[in-house]
Amino acid sequence: MAKKPTEFVEIEIDDQLVSLPKDQVVLWSARALGFDIPHFCAHKWLEPYGACRMCLAKVELGGRMMPKLQTTCSLMPAEGMKIWTRHPEVIQVRREQLEFHLLNHPLECPVCDKGGECMLQDQTMDHGMQEGRYIEQKKVRPDAMMNDYIRLNYKRCIHCKRCVNYATDIDGSFFLQFVERGAETFIESFADPTEAPRFTGNVIDMCPVGALTARNYRFKMGRSWEQELAPSVGSLDSVGANIWLNGRLGDVARIVPRDNPDIDNGLIDDATRFSWECIEDERRVTRAILRDGEGDGQESLSRLKGEEEAARRLLAVSSEHGPDSIGVIAGGGLNTEDYLALRAFCGRVLDTAYYHCGDELFGPQGPDEAAVAVLGGRFGELSDVLAASTVLSLGCDLFDEAPSLGLRIDIAARRGQLTLLSARGHGSDTDRFASLFLNYGPGNLLRVVRGLTNALSGEGEVPPELEELAERLRGIGDDCAILVGQELWRSENPLELLHALEALRGVIEINNPEAEAVYLNPVYPAANSVGALLVNDLALLGGSSSNGTRPPAGSLHAVLEAAASGKLKALLIVDSDVLTCYPDRALVERALSAVEHVIYCGPFATPTSEAAHLHLPLGTWAHYDGTVLSMEWRLQKRSRASIDSVAPSLLDVVNSIAAAMDCEHVAADADELLADLARAVPGVPRVSLETVPAAGVLLRLEGLPDGKTRIVNTLPDVVSGTAEFPLVVAAKRFLYNDRQEIRYSRVFDQVAKPFAAHVHPDDLERLGLADGDEVALQSDNGEELTLPVKPARWVGPGSVVINDYYVKQPANQLAGGAPVRVALNKLAGVRED
Amino acid sequence: MAKGKPYLQNGVRHECITPVTTLDIEAGIRKLADYRAKARYVPDGEPGGYRAAEHVLRDVSPEEIIERAKTAGLRGKGGAGFPAGLKWSFVPKDKPVPRYLAINGDEGEPGTFKDRFLMEDAPHRLIEGAIIACKSFGAHQAYCYIRGEFYDSIRLLGEAVKEAYAEGILGDRPFGVDYPIHFAVHTGAGAYICGEETSMLSSIMGERGHPRMKPPFPAVEGLWRCPTIINNVETIATVPAIFDAGEDWFTARGTERSPGIKVVSVSGCVRNPGWWEIEYGTPISTIINELAGGLRPGRKLKAVIPGGSSCPLMKPEHVDTPFDYESVMQAGSMLGSAAMIVLDDTVDIVEVMRNFCHFYAHESCGKCTPCREGTRWMLQIHERIVNGGGRPEDLALLHDIVLGIEAKSFCPLGDAAAWPVKSAVERYPEEYERYFETAGGGGEEEHEETMAEAG
């Protein structure tokens, strides 16, 4: 259902008349109004539990005093209710209950990591007795690790059960459980060793005391009040989850959620939470590296020397070969201003149209008006998606691609607040509460989308397996959101698919006239894919080029093709591991070897940077201020962390190169670039880095073209294995892969490795393979990967799922965009990983 | 009474006894054939079991069943004494979901031994009651939750259920009537908390035995979020008599507000411990002296715990209190499960309390803070006192702890742990003070002897 207005009820709290939302328990509403009711076990994510007894209040209903004090965490407001939260009787109860809480709690606040942000400490200051009356033996138990990230200090645990309820009802991993009974109860970890943890870190925030602490934070980063907080945004996915980046004494201390109810509701994934380690990893590139000519020789240069060297080479190329002789590629995780700076740099300094920002969203042939209009204008806000009665997830593993959003949808589906329909080339945990799940096998997304469209429009062929799903889409009668993910970007022809998806969205709309809206929300491959899209395809999105910038010559494919064909003489690659990530690896290899100069600019070494002649240092997202655009086109600021280490922004780098090339600087600062953008594109508000609101600002483009979508109802053939190559490969985005943020954060070293080839147990048995066997995946185009196999029921028979980003065994070695079939051959010997 | 139960063989029949549920035991009826041929609903009634259930299934409407149970004033016999007919009427009529009857045979309350004999020796009476109760609120499935230690109850009731299925008394068409009734025996693992109704539901569903938040009450959302009525074994076993002999027969017995009959189980320092079916309102002294054989010669009464270990101790001056909910409440205690524990002057109240505290600390489920921490603390204090480390301020401390648990714990287990200690501290302070004066307390040998007698 679409968002509904809240109904209010008038009640009296502490003799004041207040109006509270009708459908929320008194505790939260009262606290929001400033009535400080203490609580330990209640949490906004959880169902009322009523165990800590701290939130008891005196309640009168219908003129009659309730005989016992009531827990406000479970009390729904009713007309005429009266509540007293500061009554002497209530205060007395808090003192009593607090004494019970403190019986076995150690007096070690001065050395506890939670000190200063501990709910028990706060309450003890408010209500605690000055002296303890407990002279008996306290309960003791040694600490233990709950999983790779979390350590439990048993002595501090007050048995509020928040974490256990979280593991049961919120992330559903059941990794924490109570063992034993009564006062002997303790929390034990039952983490599945074969599954990488996804959302476990949230229990650290939930823990009202210092019992659950992060391994890489405890006893290292000191007191919470000494930390300086920088508001930022999760950089591993396109959800735009809000985070605080805490710094202390010049170091990064930790990442904690910056609860934004419209986006993440405080739920963030473990990868985002712990990936701060990479920011100051000693492997980060801080000086320029020159790899030239003979052998493995490399030379370390200062940053400025490196930039001068880059300028020298670029100048040589452009003066010798004229305009359009240099290609520029940027990854999807940079700031919007970085892309703007790069675009200006290409136009005004390098004079080249061969540039591309972010991942290739539309496939080799590039975008057209209609597809850009779909991305720019058919999506809903995340709060709209969550308020829709039906979510259709297509080719998208939300837990891995958009974890915060995925978990919120998962919770809503479990609680019956929305119906989740899911279809993908393989199964996953994400579908555990889907009311319908369809595994159509890798490479068949276009067939499914067109088949569903045909079923709903009544024209053309409908594969029988789609009937049920189509039936569910016919009578929604309310808002619906289509989420589409990695299988779209990874498909052979994303452009065609975007047209097909828009057609599907259209027929769902026609079939559900009662719906206010049917949204099409793509889950983008990177944190700022939308920013990159905006800069690449400014003209198609209704913007006008200005200030000497040039529209791009084509897609990423066009840049690489031009390089491979010899048209380009130099490539500047900014923070993009194209060699491992671009679907057509052979093309990238040809491009890298064909050009005279490959200049890489990025914070970390990657296979691509190692193939470059010159590596220039660049700050990470935490090193300089900037803005990113999330999947709902929300412009949000990533602030520089409060740290000592200094690294250049991309604007610094291009300005410095421009200066060394005797050109005018690209822009004075990021604000100038943002102002240019606001001038160029109608609908982009005028903001500066200082004025971006804390919760971000939603972009709604005003000059979108009315591109006409192609409606095609012929279905492509089913992609399936052959006798010789029986398994179809799906290269899947996993939460843990070799992305820089994961690879260079040591906390992840033991998590989720080794990356495996996931095969259905039946297939495994048929092929005579066992769990952990080292196999060669031999493709029909003659390439080969070596991976251990792992049986997985969520993989459909006839397919094999591999990690799409594995530096040692890159998935793109097998594929060139088209579906790949492989045979598995067992290898002798032991793997060296 | 029942054969093979030596401590019951000497039970003295008295004119105040109006057996209802005990009739089958008297007659030695466990088999279905015997029950159908010989069982009587009331002492002077016509023989023939399952007559009431068949009649109700065929001819009585659900509304009428509830009305008749209300008229009879049938009160729940698990402890709280909530009117059963009223409870049945709470099930929402409009929800198109299954409804369940859950019969509580956990019987964990120390001192209580009544449901166990009913399940073992009068299993068909329980099944018959379940059929009637199911029909009253539209349930087709009954569960009987029996604690794991009651091996015989599980086995014998299980056999009776099997027989009833074979004879078409349970199943899809009981007595040929198109009203399916299924009956499942569910065994617990022997946790006191699972006798609390919502914990029992969690346990039946295979979850950890923790009490659940009310509301929603089980009658609205119970087993698998469907309406569920929870009744004690004895309550259900009493139902058939009402529907055969009539409500008037029932209301003619007992007191006005507690009509009918109740099984009491008497233990402790009496000569003839056992269980009897009495009318509500029989004086406690009559139960002790005439049924349980009185105290041993030369002993003086020190305290009576009228309703199982969770009830406050009653001083000897209240021994003539009529045994019904209201009178016992007025005398400062509770009728509870009517498991009377009699303590004479050889008993050390502090030691009894240490024993109770040990029980409650062990059985506290650990969900809510006051019960989890308070029971353990009270146990530690009692152990310290008994071991000679008592301090005069412990009395006030114990009283404070009790106040912190009482009415503040999540479920009644906290109250159950607090009340006996509260009454001991308030009514028998001299027992504690004796320990404070003479380190180690007095009369170790005497005490051991008493405990052996009390069984």
C-alpha cells in the first residue's frame, strides 16, 4: 500500500496532554516527545519483548488505575489513557530493576569500550544507588568470539536479548542464541561457518552495554566522546546507507550507522561497517609509481613528480596526435565532482571525447534516449518501494547488491507488510520470504521479462513457467516496485533489457489501474553509478554542455575499442579495475597493450594498475569531501574523515596535471563544479558541499526526453548447457569479493575465502566431484578458470555460480558478455591460496 | 484409593467428599471398554462413559455449552481460578483460522500431585472433557502438554487416546458426528516455566520455553498465532460431570463464588499424605485432621502452605479458614493449585525457604531481569544464612528484593518465587533471627529428620 497518513490519539503523560501515533507503542512516541523512559530490551527494529522491566509506568485507562505497572514498550495508546513516568512509585521500580541489572555487571566502566555511550551507565547515573548491596559471588564466564567480527564479554551482558531477537527476527541468521536457563543463561554463537556474515555487526550497536564489541575497535580506539564524527555514505553499494565515519587522534576509529529512516533505518551490512580498515591500510598507494620499460623495475616518485610525469606524457601524445588521442576511464565509486572534474579535464585540457565514467550501464552500443529516460524517471524513492504492496525483484540478489535495502524488504516481507516476488538465474537467501520465487537459470532475464510482458499484455508467446508469476502481477491492485540488478548490467544487451523492463512496467501499470505508481528501480553496480550516468549522459538527461566540455564519443566499449585499434595513444584510468571487471577481458588486454602510455590513478594497487606505466596516488572516499548519488537519485555528502593522512582528490590531480601542461586549472573547487552542474541540468538543485542537507537532497530531473520504448515480443531461446559444456556460468556479485574496500581491509582476510564455484549438489554428484575439489572451469570459448567447488542448493541444476570479482581467477576471463557454458574438470594437487 | 500407590491406600473417606474425577480411579477404570460400561459421572449416577460427550457433540450448540459452564460456575483449577466458561467465550468468532485447545498437564508446582493421577488413572474422563471443550469454541485439535518426567502419564494417556481413535471417539467423525476432533499428547522437557500458559504454547511450537507478551492473549493469538484456549487437566476432567449430572448438581456443592469440587493434594508433616476430592469451602483443619490423618503426636502446627510452594505461608491461627479462593485470599494466602504443604514445629522455615529459592532460581527461565537476578540473589542470601553467614540486615534486604520482583516480573513465576519468601520474612522473622544470633542456626539433626518425613 502506498504511504498512509498517521492517525493520532490524545493521551496524558505526566499530566501533559499529548497526541501520539495510534499504531506505535507508547515508549517510542513518548521518548520522541522528550519523556525520558529508560529501556534496555526494547529496540525500534524488534517486536516488544518486555524483559528488562525498566520502562514500567503507572497507567490509568478508562478512569481505572491498572493494578500493576505497565511496560510502555508494549503499551498501545488509547483515548483517555493517562500515564505517569516520573511517579515516585515508577522511580522506585527503576531503582529496584537497575539494582538487579547491576548485580553481575562488572564495575569496569573506565576501561569499557562502551563507556560514554552505554545505556546502563546512563541509567545508573540517573537512578542508581550509590552503594551496591550485593555481597555474594558474581557470575563469571570467559569472553568468546561470536564470529569473525564480534567479541562477547559475558560478564557485561545484562540478558536483554536484543541481539538474540535480532538474529532471530531481523537478519534471520540465528547466529546468536540463549543457552541454559535462568541466571545461568548465556549467549552462544551458532554462526554457520560456511556462510559469510552479512548483517551481524548491527548487534554491536544494539547492545545496550559493552558486551558485544567489534574486534577491530575494542581496546584500540578509546572513548566515544573523544571521536570526531564525519557524516558519510556507504560506499560499497548504491543504496546510499548513511554512516558516521568516526576518527580519533588522526586515525579512523570505526563506522557506525547514521540512522536515516528513509533509507537504511540504521541497518547496515558488515562489509560497509568494517571496511574502514582500508582507508589507512599501509598498502594504500601514497607515492607515484613508475613502471617503465625493462623488467619489473619500478621507481617510486613523489606525488607531484608523478603528476608532472603524467602531464609530460599526456602533453607529448596530444601535441603529436592532436585531439581525441587520449582515452579516459573512471570507476563507479568516485564522487560526482570527480566525474565533473574529469569531464572538464577531458574537454578543456586533453581535448578528447573518449571518456567514460562509471560502469558501462547500457552495453557496448551505448545509451539511447528512451533507456536514459527510464533510468532517470521511472524509479521511486526507497520509502516508496518499501511502502509498495508488491516488490518484484528481477535478476537481483538484494542481500549482496543492496544489503540495507534488501534486509528492509526481507523484514517487511516476513512481517507481511509487502509481498516479495523474486525471479533470478540462481537462488539465494534473499528469497527466503518471497511468496514466489522462480529460478530461470543464468542468462535468461530478457526471456523472462518479455515473457511476463507478453503474459500481461496477452500478445506473443508466454513460457509456461511464467504463468504463475504473471498471475500474481495481474491483480496487485496497489503500488508495485520492480527492482532489477546485476543480471541487467551483466547481460549481453542491457539496452534491450531496459526497453523490455520499461514495457513490463507499463503493462503492470495497465493491469493495476488502482495503483498510484509502478516503479522501476535499478540497483546500480556501484556507489555513484548514478552520478557517473549523470555526467556521461548529461545531454540525454536534458542537460546542456557548457564551459568547454564535450559529450562523450560513446560507451566504455567505444573507448576501449578505440584504444585497441590504435586510435588512442594514451589511457588515463581513474580508480577502475577494468581488467578484472569489464566483461570483455580480451578487449581490455588489447587496449592496454596497444596504447603507448597507461596512466592509472587510484588509492590501491589493482591488476589494472599493475599493467599501467604510471600509478598516481588518489585519496579514498574518506579522504576528501564529495557527493554521491544513490539509486533513488539522492545527492548525499561523503565528508572527509577526521584523520591525519592526506591524499589528493581527483580535482587536485587533474588541476596539477593541467598546470604542468601549462593549461588553466580545471576548477577552483568542487563547489564550482556543482554550480556548473546545477546550471547545466534543469532539476539539479544549487548546492555546495557546505549546504548539502544531512539527509541528502532528492534530484528530480525536469528536462527528461520522451524516448519511445521499443516493444518486442519475440522471446530469445533458453540459455542452457550442452552435452560437452553442461553448465552455464553466472558471475554473481557477492558481498565479499575482491573490491578494494574488502581486499585492503584486513578484518575481512578470513571471511568468505576461498571464493568457490557453487554447483548444485546433484550436478556435483553426476560429475563425480566432492565439496572442496579443485576444478578447472573450461569454457566453450577455450578459456579456463581454477576454483574449488562448493555444493549449494540455491544454485539451479545446470549452472555454476562464481564470484564476479576475484583478482586471482577473474570471471571475465571466461566471458565476453554472452552466456558462457563450461565443463568442470577435476584437478589433482593442492591449491595455493 | 488407586491401586499401587501405597501412600494413598490409607486415604480416609469422609462425608464431605463428593468424588467426580476420582470415580474412575476408585473403580479402577483405565480401559475404554470399562469406561463406557462402568464409569459414573457422579457417585449415584447411571453408569456409562462418553455419554456426555456424545450428547454434547450431537445436540448441544457451542453457545449452550459455554452458557452451561458459566451457570455451573466452573473455575479453572490450575491456580488462578479463572471461570472456564468465560474463557471459552473469549475466542473470536469471526476469524477464519484454526482454533486449538491446549490442556496443561505440566504440573510443575512443588507439592502438587493431582493431574498426574487423573491422566494416569482417569484418562478417558480427560478425553471426554476435551471433546466437550473443543466443541464449545470450535476447536478441532486438542493438545495435552505433559511434562517429560511423567513417564506413566504420557504412556497411559497415549494408550487411551489410541483406543479412543480406534473406537471412533476421536478422529474425523467422532460418534459418527461430522465434527472432527483430534487429540495429541505433547511431552515437555520438565521445565517449571512451561506450566505458565504462554511458555507452554512456545514449548508446544518447538520454541524455547519463554513466556510471551500478553496481549495478544492466547484466546486471540496462541498456537501458531491462532486462537487457543488453555485449561488445566483437572478443569477439563471436571467438565463431563457438569454435562451429565447438570449444573445444579455442581452448584449445590462448594461455596457461592467457588462452586463445585476440587482435588487437594496434601503433603508435608501429616500422618497420611495423599489427595482427595473435596467441596470448596471445607475448612483447612478438616482437610489436615480428618483426611490427612493430622499431625504426628506431640507436634504443633507451624505453617500451612495452602496451594503449592508459590503461595504465602499461613500461620496456625488461620487453620480454620474455609478452603475456597476468596477465604484463603482473605487469610493472606492463595488457593493456587490446592497443593497443601503442612509444616510442623520441627521444620526450619529458613531451610524451607532456601529449598524453595533453590527451586525457583533453578527454574527461572531467565527472560526478565527481576526474576532471573532476584531468585538467584535470594538463594545466595539463604545459603549464606544457612551456612552461618547471616546478618540482621538480610531480613530487610530480602524484603526489598521481594518487593522488586513482586508484580514487576514478566510472568507469574517471579511472583511465585517472591511470595513465600515475603510471607516467611514478614510472618516468621524469629526463624531468621535465630540464625543471626547463633551462627549456623539450630537443630541440624532435627531438621534432617523432618525433611525425610516430608518426603
